Amino acid sequence: MRIAILLLVLCGCASVPPDVRTVTLELVASDREMIKKCGHSLFLTAPLGCAKVQGSFCTIVAYAPRTFEDRRKLETLGHELWHCYKGDRNHAN
């Protein structure tokens, strides 16, 4: 399932601020899909998600939460969104 979230910012600025990104969310249902889109984790298993930043665009790949109480998958979405704006924990964007 794919959900595209476009963040549109209207302002009178000549340039786009560095913290403005267009975020695309790709929700997957299986480990096979996750590995295909994100690769393996450190333990050769499917990761919980990943964020791919290219300029002012970011694609988040994560498992689809089943309910609003699905904390683990919702936390992963927030974690990957953080990577969209702050980059890898060891490297600034």
C-alpha cells in the first residue's frame, strides 16, 4: 500500500528552507517487501523500516500499522520521519 504525503509550504521566500521535505510513505506487508526496499538489518533479518533521503525528497518504507494502538509500528514511522529531517544518527543531513 502506498500513501503519498506531500508537505506543501507556502511562503514569500525566494528559496525553500532546508527543513522542508516532500515525504512519500510506502507501507509494506511482508518481510520480503521490506528487504527488497530496505535491505537486511545487522542480524540479516528484515529491518523495521528505512528512510531514503534525496535532496528535498524523502521516502519512508515501513510496515503498515494494524491499529492505532500498534505502538511498535507507529514508533518506527516516527523514527524514520526523524531520519528524513535529521539524517543518520551519525551523520547530519
